[in-house]
Amino acid sequence: MNSDLLAQLEQKYKDLGENPEAYLKGLIHAKPINYWDYIEVDTLLSLQKPRTNFKDEVVFIMYHQVTELVLRLMIHEIKQITEKSKPDEDFIIEKLNRLHRYTDMLITSFDVMKDGMNYDDYNQFRFTLTPASGFQSAQFRELELYCTPIEHLINAETKAEMPNNASTRTKFNFIYWQAAGVDKKTGEKSLTLKAFEDKYLDQFVALTDKMKGQTLCEIIESFSSPSEKLIKASKDFDHAYNVKWPLTHLRTATQYLDKKGERKAATGGSNWKKYLHPKFQQRQFFPHLWKESAILDWA
């Protein structure tokens, strides 16, 4: 065995205050790693549990599982920026470009939903999912809260109704996605929204408070003279995630829920056309960058 390599291994464990010999003896009995163990393939392939006998329900489940994995990748990248002490522009730009690529994956993967399921079968098995909804993706909401202060997730119309000096928890009653789960006439919350908030609202409030002054938006805003490269990378990601992806989602939903003039309700009961369209959401991660050009028109 290479003596330098052995010395480095010994030093590694000594630096940890450990006995190198015990670890090296352990290597004698350790099994070699295999692809299926490292990637946990068997576990992944056991996670599809359809509720009906329609074959395309498995497609529907796996599509959303892939989406959750991509969102996990994105949060992984964002946290590297927000947890780094004084990240420089090059580091942030690299991460923004990764975030943009992941968003492109989310956009193009919608073809799996749009063109990969039988129309009639989908409109049968989807009723077994009620009141579950993709609206209830906690990672989707966490990603937003890592990216920008909660005030940027409240549209102008609703912000006017919010009391001054509202607490973080109160602000969540005005966040844009409440429109998908609150009956405007009665003020009643849907079961979809109630269940979602029961499970995650405390977690969201804690994350929002933790991220005050440390969101991706605020880090980018701290640069007094940001480069054009940083501005462009930020806008590209903001537009892709908050305009292109929702519009792709809207077109896919329209194909299944509004085909042949048959206006169908979403499984979560939302006014999905209004909820999904970015002109109603008015969601922007970096509003300070959009003073001269509107996010909806960014090319």
C-alpha cells in the first residue's frame, strides 16, 4: 500500500481524536458498495402506491415524485448560498445557473403529464385523490421562503388588506397561495388548505423568521453595484420559475380540466385558472431587479 496514502489516513483519524487502527481494521470486513445500494433503487421503486387499477396513475405518481426530487436539489443549491458567509458573485451566479437548469427540467418534464396520460383514465382516477393536491407540496413553499421575504409573496391587491405590523403568522393568511384554498365569499378554508396548514404552517413560520435578512433576494440586494451577469442570472431564474413554469402547469391543467369546454374542478377545489396564472400570483423573488422591465415580458 502507498505509504503516503496510509499516512494520510492515519492523520485523518488522529485529527478526529480517533484510533486509526480501529477504522482500518473495519475496512477489512466492510462490503463493497453497489449502485443499487448507494442509490437505494429498491426503496425508490417501492414508493409507487396507486389507489386505482388505471395504469397511468403510476405515471402521475412518479412524475410528482421526480418533481419533489428536483425541488430538493434546488433547495440544496439555495441553502449553499444562504448559509455561506458573504458569498461572492461568481458563487451565486453558478448556483443561479444551476437553479435555472433545474427549473428547465421542471418545465420540460410537464410533457410527461401533458402527453403521457390517457385523458379519460386521468379524469377517472384523479377523483380518488380528492382532496389531495400538488398545492400541498411543502418543498415548493420552502423554496419560495428561502428565495425571498414573505412580503414578496403577497400580491398588491391582498397586501392592501393586510394590517400594519402584521406578525409572520398573520402574513401567511395573505400569501398568494391562500387564493387556492379560501372561499372569497365565506372566508372558509378548504379541507386541502386546512390539512396543509395543520401539518406545515408552524414549520413555514419558523423558516420565514429564520431567513429574515438572509434570503437569496436579500443577499443579491446587498450588492451595491451588481454585475450585469448577476442581474441577468437572477432574472432568468426568477422568470423561469415564477412565469414559465406556472404557465406550463396552466396549459397542462387546461388540457385535462378544460378540454372540449368541460370546465372541471381541481382535486383541491381551487379556482385553478386564476391561481396558476402568474399575472394573478404576482410572485417575484427579486422585485428590486424588475423596476424597468416587467417579469411577465422577460425574454
